[in-house]
Amino acid sequence: MVALVCRSLFCTYIDPEIVFYTQFSKNKQAWSEKMSRDYGKKVVVCGGSTCAYSVMGHQFCPC
């Protein structure tokens, strides 16, 4: 039982990858709110490493 609690705490608060993506998500949420105020429309993709490196933003907006 102690091992389960320790692992849960590690995965939630200490694991560097989880901490990175949690902060990344918070930053993207703040950016999303700014885009809504400034432009009204937006596309926000938030996820793991696949979303961070394989999404081509210029394909969303044919500007």
C-alpha cells in the first residue's frame, strides 16, 4: 500500500515529464485565452510529445 501511495505521488508531482507537460499545458491555456481576447478564433493542440513536434500550424491557417 505504501508503494502505491509513493508511486502515485511520484507520478503526480515529481516525475519530470509530468511536471513539464503540466506547466506546458498551463502556458498553452494562458496563450489560448490571450488569442481569444485578441483574435476571437484559435486552434490549440495540447498533448504529449506527438502534439509538441508533429503538428504543423501553418496547415491550420491558409493565410
